[in-house]
Amino acid sequence: MTAAARQLLQEVADHGGMVRLEDGNLRLAAPQPLPESLRARLRQRKAEIVRLLGTPVAPQPVRPPPPSFDAIFDEFGLDPLLDEDRAQAVRMWMGLPARGPPD
């Protein structure tokens, strides 16, 4: 059961340790020796933990960075030296309504 393996890995982390997979073998690192009961449970579920750690994690989609202010100014033909133009350009780029003149 994967939940039990995850729980064991969390217990190791709670003790400040870490379990990693290296060439098909588990490697345990901790600042202090782990309790023998925890080490025994790790040995019992070794195959399950190896499968869990060996499962590739799907990469998260990478969002492209937003265009620079310069690109926005070029797109809308604005003078980058004017702060209000900059604010309006950002509002338009974000799809927000343009703000009217100050009261």
C-alpha cells in the first residue's frame, strides 16, 4: 500500500532524515540514528518504497514569463517614460478596464 510507504517517508522526514533511491537501493541519511522500530518498518516495506521513489514525477507545465514592459510599450505604441501610460498599458495587457483621468 503506497499510503503506508508515504507515511514512513514522512516519519523519516519528521526525524530530520531523508530516504533516496540510488542504483535501485535505498539510502538513508539522518542527523541522528532513527528509532529501531522505524528502521524495521522501512525494511519491511523496502520494495514498496523503492517502487514509490522510482516512479517518475510528471513535469509541471512551465508558463512562459510575461512580456517585459518594453514589449508592452512597443505593442501599444506608448512612451515608456510616462508612468500613467505604463499603468494603462499594464491594465490593457492584463485585460482590465482602463482607468479614467484622476478626479
